[in-house]
Amino acid sequence: MQLSVDKRRWVTLADLLEGQQGVLDCLELPEDLARRLMELGFVPGHVVAAAKSAPGGDPRVFRVDGSEVALRRETARCLRVRLAE
Amino acid sequence: MSDCHGSAVELAQVRPSGTRKTVAIVGPPNAGKSTLFNLLTGLRQKVANFPGVTVEHRVGSMKLRDGREVDLLDLPGVYSLEPRSEDERITRDALLGKLPGVSRPDAVLLILDSTNLGRHLMLAAPVLSAGIPTLVVLNMADDLEKRGGSVDAEALANQLGAPVALISAAKNEGVDAVRNYLSGQFAVPKPVELPVLQDVPKCRQWSAKVGNQARYQPPAPPVWTRRLDSVFLHPIAGPAIFFFVAVLVFQTIFTVAQPLMDATERGVSTSAAWIGETMPETWWRDLLVEGVWGGVGSVVVFLPQILILFLFIGILEDSGYLARAALIADRTMARIGLQGKSFIPLLSAYACAVPAIMATRTIENARDRIATILIAPFMTCSARLPVYTLIIAAFIPERPVLGSFLGSRAAAMLGLYVLGFLAALVTARLLKSSILKSDRMPFMLEMPPYRWPTVRSLGLRLYDRAMAFLKRAGTVILAVSIGLWVLAHLPLKDGRPPKIEDSLAGTFGRTVEPLIEPLGFNWKIGIGLLTSLAAREVIIGTLGTIYGIEGAGEEGSPEQSVGLQQALQRDLTPGAAVALLIFFAFAMQCLSTLAVVRRETGGWKWPAAQFAYMTVLAYFGALVVNQAAIRGLF
């Protein structure tokens, strides 16, 4: 991935490799779903780190706000992050 | 209600103080609500349903030091009180006293995970704004300390306007603070500044601010959880361990349970023989020995096995491994059109379909939920276990399959479990690609840290299970056994009972015999199939009674009645035995499940369709197997 070249580039959670982290910027999801995710810790401004995944890379566990939550790739794709330093 | 001001008005009107107080336990999932509830109530608890709704909850009572009693209400785990899912609506309504038939609680125990306080504190805002006296219980204090975190409970109490207790429910540390609170006078929380509840980021800011004021130091990441996850979620080792665990469970059910079962069986047959010898020779002695002991006794023998299965399920669930299993299974579930969340109810259907069907409430999508409900009874529930064990033990000789690790009987059992799972998958695929088609729902599942299951909570589970099983043996199975014994002794001929073939039960069995003969079953099995419509394991009691009577007729004395296994070997060909196994794998023989499906889906349409589908599948599955065996195809 050429993402490391431009650290300010916008990516989604689905682009993070295991161990990478980013700051959550926004959730491009219907309000109901966005709320649910926020209650699980995905609040904009929080650092999200990609962790282990199921075999095949999907779903993946994300560490956010002291919790670990598994999301499918199709959902992770809707969460935009800024790559952290 | 959007802030604390709104609640102050409602507060005044509801304070009916009866003699016995009710305290609700509220908290997010995985905060340790049940552990605390179990600790406080012990065996003085039961599962109940709120009137009119399907959400199951536990109620229990606890004795205070001064002899008074308090009722405890364990509400569903929620992250917020916004009424979007049924769990959230129930919890909210219960706290506001809007639930019909349930009075508003006098106090609330708000259980939060102290190792994840930033996020869990968010729930404090809506709960405190309900204006009910609240004790904020910070659980997992031992874990917090071990991982280098800390919190100033007193400062937090000042911030929240409510008392705070720092405890470890699993280690039973600090729980006296909770008991003291429950013994004292309840005080309404002091008004504090609360955020607008609908705005999650604002709530999170508020909880961060409160946490800071309380000098909350979050703990270091859970090292062991990460280490274990790197094994359990390893791309190759993970699925391998998953499979290994499954095999281990089945092997243990056979090897460890066997001596226990043998001992129980000896107890049952010795006591039956003792009754047969000591009591005078009357018809009610025969009823006791053949009907009650033969029927109920042959079912009770399987109690050790069922308890071992539940012990395993309990360990998997309480340790946090089940969430990882759901993660690993999500891709497979997605392929059949369901989501990983359906996996947890389906796993618990291995114990019993009834709680599993209730657990589908966590699935937000209605069509996914119905599909999960419809396939849940295919999972091999514990009532099938005695039937499988009996037939396998009678027809499959024990020999090693994978060295000493897996025997042929455990392998056959494992195969039947896989068969049920496959039937569920295929059915789900059919449903989801036709009548229950829907958009894929997002999958989000919190991975709790791994924890040691506590002996107390495992013990309570087993106790619950044993009681439920014995209760069923003492009611349904007892009634069926006695009823059957009577039907097998009527009509009297010259004041003497007829041969069993000519009795009412026998006539009935022989009437249905032509229908089941192609499956390889005779009229005795036919009677068993009919009685097992009530519950699967009833067939064992039924056969126990029939063969008991038959044995008594042949040998003259009841204690020489032939064992069930030998009797089955005489009555079934190996092909028919396999057909019987297939029949039980597919058929919907459980009134409780049908009743709960009707309640959860709101009508007879789905349970009727489910019953018809499963019966047809069972009949033709068994037919194909038996006919193939007759033609020497295997």
C-alpha cells in the first residue's frame, strides 16, 4: 500500500492492515447504525486500531476506546479514518 | 426524556413503598451483571417473562442482614436506553415503571466494567436521569488494579451524585458495600449536569470529563487476551482449535460420562429390583416397576451426560471463547445468507432450542431472525443426546478412529451433530434465497476479554439444567409413562391384561405400522415416535416401559426384563437403526419449541410450516437410508 507516503490521506477502516491505526473521522452510515457503532466506541476523534481477523481477513477485530469490536469489511468500509503518525 | 430536567417531574409521582423492595440490575453486556446477580441471590432465583413481551429475565430474592428480603430483577444488557431494540425498550420501560405488571424498581444497581469505564459510564447518564435511587457498581476492580489502572470512587460519587462501590463480583470482593446499600435507606441521586442523551459524542465527552474528575486511569491492554487471540484467531490454528474443541466435547461426553451413567443405571435397576422383591405382587407394583422405573428411570440415566454438555457450553460462553467462535463462523454464516450474530443462538441451540429461539432477539433484522428461529431446532439439542447415545451404543461397536483420541461412537455422534448443522445451513440458504430474502445486515460483535469462568456461575447453570431435566422427567415423562402403561394393559380380558400387541397401545402402534414399515420401524418404535412428539427423550421412557412389560411377560419376573439396548438390537436392523437416528436428527419433536416459536413469531404460520417441513424431511431421510440399506447400498 502506498498509504504510508501520504500520512494525511483519508482511508477507511477496511484499508487498515493488522496493527495499523487511525483517527476516526466520520461514519458514512444511516443514523441508526452509526449510533449503534458509536455506542460500541466508534466515536469520531477516537483512535481505532486494526487487530486480528477471522481466517481470510473478514470480519476483523478493531480496538477502539478500550473495547474490541468485530466488523465485516462492508461495514468497515463506511468508517473513514485519518492515518495516525 | 432528553435531559435530567425532564425526569424530575416524573420523579414525584412514583414512589409506592411496599414492604418488600424491588431492585433492578442494569448494565452493558459483559459488565458482570449476571455474576453479581448470582452472587447476591444464589439459588433463590428463577427465569421469568415480562407479561406480553418475549424478553426473558431473571428474578431472585436476597435476604438482608436484618432478615428483610429484597427482590432483584436482572434486566437485559444494554449500551443505552434509547428504545431501538426490544432489550433497550424493556430496560427503559422497567426503569420508568411503564412495564405492565411490573412495579417501578425502588432502586437500581448500575453495573459498569471498571476496566472500560470511559465507555461504560455513558450508560450512567440515562440511568441517573431516570431519577431512581442508584448505586453505581464498578465491577472487575481486581482486573483494573492488576493492569495498573485506578479510579477514585469517592470523587466519582461526587461527580455522579450517587454512591459508588468498587467491587469484584467474580472474586466476591467488596460486595458487602452492595449489601449494605441494599439494607440502607435509598436516596434519589443528587441532580448533576447530564448530557443530551441522544447525542452519543456529547455523552462520551461527558463520561470522559467525569472520568477525569474521578482521576480515572484506564488499565493497560489485557495482555493475556491478546496472547490468546493470537492463538484462537490464528488463520490456521484458530479453526483447528475450533474443531479440536468440538471433538473433545463429544469424546468427553462418551468417556467421562460413561462411568457416571453406569452408576446411575445401576442405582435405577437395583432400586427397581428391590421394589419388585419387597412389594406384594399387585398391579400397582407392576405399574411402579415397569411404568415409573422403566419409563422415568431410563431417562434419568442420561443426566450426567447432559450436565457434562452444559458444563462445556458454560465454560465456552463464560470464558469469552464463544464470541471468537462467532467471528470465525461469520464467513460461513454469510455464505448461507445469515450473519455471525445468528451463530450464538444456533450454538446455544445445541443445549436446547427454546432459549436459543429467545436469544434471537439480538438479531435486528426481522427476516434474519425468523430464518434463525426456523433452523434452530435442527441443531442437536440435549434431548436428542440420550436417543443418539442409546442407539449408537446398541449398534456401533467401540473401536478407535483417530488413534485413542476419537472413538467410533464419538465419531458417529459428531457426524450426527454435523448432519443437523448441515440441514440447518441448507434450510437457511433456501429460506434466505426465497421467502426470507433481505439485504445483508451489518455484523458488529464485541469481543469480551477472556476470563476464568467462576465455579459459582457454572454450578448454578448445572443446577438449573439438572432441575429442569428432572422436572421434565417427573412431569411429562412420568405422565406419558404411566398413561402408556395403562394403555398397554387395557382392555382387560377375563380380568387379566392382554398381550401387549392386543392392548390399546399395541393396537394403536400396529395401526401406524404400515406407515413406518418402509423406514424399518415396527409398531413399538411407532408408539415411541408418537409419544416423542411431546419431547424427544420421551421415546426412551416409552420403550423402557414397553420392553419392561414385554420382558415381564416373557420371563415372569420384572427384574429380568431385557435391557433396552438388547431389545433394540432384536427389533431393529442396523439400517433401520441408522434410519431412526436420521429421523431424530431432522424431526421436530418438541412441544415446548413449537410453543416458543409461535410466541416469538406471533402466530401459528411459522411453527406449522416448520413442523411440516421437518417431519417430511425426517420421514424421507429415514426412508432413503433404510431402503438403501435393504438394497445393500451400504
